[in-house]
Amino acid sequence: MISIDKLAYISKLKNVNPMEKFIFSMSTIIVCISLNNIVDSIIILLLMGFITVFKGKLPLRNYIELMSIPLVFLIMGVITIAINVATSSGGFIFSFSIFNVTLGCTYDSLITAARLFFKSLAAVSCLYFLTLTTPVFEVLSVLRKLKVPKLFVELMGLIYRFIFVLLDTANMIYISQSSRLGYSTFRRGFNSLGNLVTSLFLSAYKRSQDIYTAMESRCYDGDINLLENHYATSYKNIFLIIVVEMFLMIIGFSKYIMFS
């Protein structure tokens, strides 16, 4: 799988003002969570996928792979919400018994589970829109402009970069162990895994020291200063953001208007 950073740099939306993308992503998440409407969640999920893949010209396969990562955890969580425990099978759409305990799904529990499922997936798609169209240091630049604490922003940048360093190091160690039949048996696999974790810890510590030494040699005084690109404000994009958010709110509140 191509790293998220590479996908962000090849996106056709990379040169769009990151502040506008950040506002669009965050405002849509707030609307999605606040309204708690299945129709809104599905629209947001499809809209964000369309903008990210077709407008951003990103590979559809990579997007589906990334969306499938939270999908597994969501399904596991939703199942526990959909299934209720009761002493009788009354009111259940379907039920089954385990050790004299009746488990089943009611109409209300299925609706609640469906709302949570689509709302969570839509919120994830909003975050993917931001991360897959905006390089991470552009996001950090936006956070600085929003007066987020400097220490928090710098730690985010360092941790994000170091995650890929650790993954790359772990992958190289794993390939080296596999080429020496380190995982040929169950016992060898456990032994190789222990060695991998130990080597990864030592390598991570050494690399962190090297990075800090390199930063100090470049007159590091507690602030990480980066060159920032200057983007023009697009009033067209701002207008479209307002229209989309108003459209979602109208759909979300339409059921209350219809039954009032």
C-alpha cells in the first residue's frame, strides 16, 4: 500500500488552500456527528469519496484499502450494539439462545447500530479527505495559524514522521529474518518476533538521538521553523462549502419539519 504521505503529494487537490480543506473537513464532521442522520452520513461518505478519488485523481484501490481498515473495527463494534440481551424473545426481529440467555436484534437496536456505523464511516471519510489531499506539514501550518499550542504541533510532526521510520525499519528487519527462515516454524517465529521488537526499540532510540543531534547542529532552539507556501483564498470554494453544509443541515432537519 502506498503511504498516505505519497498519496497526499500526488493528489490534484494538493495545491488547494489547506485552510479551506481543513474547514470543509472539520465542519462536515461536526454536521455529521451533530445531526446523527443516516441519509446525511451516506451523502457525506459518497461526497468525500468522490472528491478524494475523482477530483483528487487518487487510485480507487488505495482509497478502498484505507477505508477497509476502520471497517473491521466498526463492524465488530456495531454487532455488540445491535444484539441485545433479554429473558424472552418478544420484540426481537430474530433471536437465539445461549446457556438459557436470549440474544437478538430489535428494530430500534438495528437503527441505532446503522446510524453509528454510517456516522463513523462518514467521519473517517472526512479525515481521509483531509489527509489524502493535504501533506501533513500543510495541516500543521493550518494548526499554527489557528493558534494551537506550538509544542503540540511540533510533537505531531515528529511523531508522524517517526511512525514511517519505524515501519520501514521493522519491514527491513522482517525481510531479513524471513530470508533466513526465521518464521519457518511456530517456535522460531516467536523467537524472531522478540528479536524484531528488541532491534526495533534499539534502532528507534539510536535514530531519535541522531535526529536530535542533527537538529542541534542546525541551531535548534526549541522551534521547528519550516518554509510555508502562500495560497490565495478562493471565494468560490468558500461559497461551495457553505452550500454543502447548508444542504446537509436541511436534509438533517427535514424529518423534524415534516413531522412538526
